[in-house]
Amino acid sequence: MKIRELALLIEGTIEGDDNVDITDLSGIESAGSGDLTFASDEDKLGLAETSQTACILTTRTSRKSTKPLIRVNNPKLAFLIAYNAFHKKASLPSFIHPLASIASSAVLGKNVRIEAYVSIEDDVVIGNHTTIASGCVIKAKSRLGESCRLGPRVVLHEGVILKNNVVLHSGVIVGDDGFGYVRDRGDIYKFPQLGTVVIEDNVEVGANSTIDRGSLGCTIIGAGTKIDNLCHIAHNVKIGKNVIMAAQCGIAGSSVIGDNVTMSGQVAVTDNVTVGRNVSIGGKSAVIGHIKDNAVVWGIPARDVGRTKKQMAVLSWLTQNFNGLSKLIRAQDQDKDRS
């Protein structure tokens, strides 16, 4: 693809020779002749110029270069669009491995691919172009939409619903029982876990994450949400659209996470909490109360990030000056005793 053709695709502005052929895409460190790479700042642009890359995607405000440039608003996004254009996945034909176990009542769409040792139980429905990797278990009455992709050893428990373009990476478990118990006179009784899980369009869930079924209703993961590895989402949780959740986050039962929330790694959200829309939560935070829309919070417990930083600064000052303050307080106490 010529640079001029690529620039049209990503709505970019060209500087330099627009007739150069782009044959592939690469990161800066490994870029070779014929490759396109991207530089999101001046330092990265300098590195890209020392590589063999044929063309650099960069911002509209970066300096000029000896290499051909395509200027765009968001180089990383433009690189993604270009990558997808270069690596379009062809629609693969249907394939069912002879070692897969599929119930006679299951309904499979067109171009479904099922690998070895997959178990698909009664009344499961699988949409067109869906791929199920080896070792997956899909329990009875589950529903998978079109173009879903399940990695090795994914488990969908009974009645789970995946809509379209859902990606579940290796070892994800969806719809197992939630952690629901009732105490009475020294004994602990398990509360029925009768609900299910609904995962909406374009959701991606990282390896070994778990999403529990609702106790009486549904656990819901909103469209466009991206969940990293080793996350846990408890029963009856409602996660909004386009949420980003980094690794090792945990959401306790019946909490609600609003649209466009960003959660850094190891965030813990206690039960029955509502987190508003467009909230950003810093790493290792403990959310123990409701958070309003558009807030930026951090800490244990999670508070406004500015307030948390001030508290940390005060604590640091007190630690550094503890001995001096102690002497001052003792001297004041001795003065009071003498008087």
C-alpha cells in the first residue's frame, strides 16, 4: 500500500514522499525498510528516525523529519486502524474436531469452529463465525452471539448469554455460583444462586478472570468493556459500557460501575456501592462508598486524588519531624508541671 493510500484510510496529512510502498507495520525498535511505525511524542520521533522505517505516524504538532510522515490526531489509534487494514482475518470455514462433544440439541451457526475436547451441552446456541478453543465447556442453555472467540479452557455455566464479538481469554469462568451465604445461630447457609450473566457486544475479558452469576437476577457486563487478567466480578454486579478494568481488580456483590469508568490495577470495590460515570480510580484503591460522576479518586479508602496527596504529604512531614515535635510537646508539658 502506498503512503498516499494509507493516509486516506487514516485521515492523515502527508509530509515527504507519498509514493513509498508500505508493506507491514512494526514497533520502533524492530521497524525495517517498508514498515510503518508510530511516534506519539518528540522522543519517540527521534528514535523512529534512527530506524529503517519507511514512514512514521506522528502528531499534527510534532517537528518536521527527514523521514516521510503521516500526521494524525491520535498516532496510536491510527496505527491500530492501519494494522487492521493490513491484517484482515479471512472468514474461516466451519470446523468441528472429532474429539469435541456436542449435544444433539445444540444449534451451531455458519462458520463455527470448535477445537478438541470442547463440551457443548443441551440447548446451547452458537452464532455465526464463533471460535471455541480446546478444552472449553459450555453448559446447557447458554447463548453465544456472532464472531465470539473463546480461548482454551473457558467455562460458561448454564444459561450464560454472550452477545456479539465477545472475546474471553484462556481460563475465564463465567456464571459460576456467587459468594452468597446467610448466617443463623452459628451456622452458615448457602443462598440460592439462580440468576445468570449477560455479556454485551464487544467485551473482552482477560485470562483467568471470573464473573459470577446473579443470585436472583443478572450480572451484567456492558458493551465495549475491557477487563484485564485475574479480575473477579461478583454476583449481581452491573458494569456499564466502555469500562476499562486493569488486572487483579475485584468488585463485590451488587455494586454498580457506571459507563466509561477506568480502574487501575488491584482496585477493590465493596458490596452495594455505586461508582458514577466517567470516574477514574487509582491503583490499589479501596472503594467503600459511593463515588459521584467524573471523580478522580485514589487511596485506602478511595478519596479525591488531590485530598489523598495532601494527606500523604502531611503524613510524610509528620514522620520526618516526629522527633522534634515530640521534644517540643515534652518541653511544653514540663513547663506546665513547673507552673
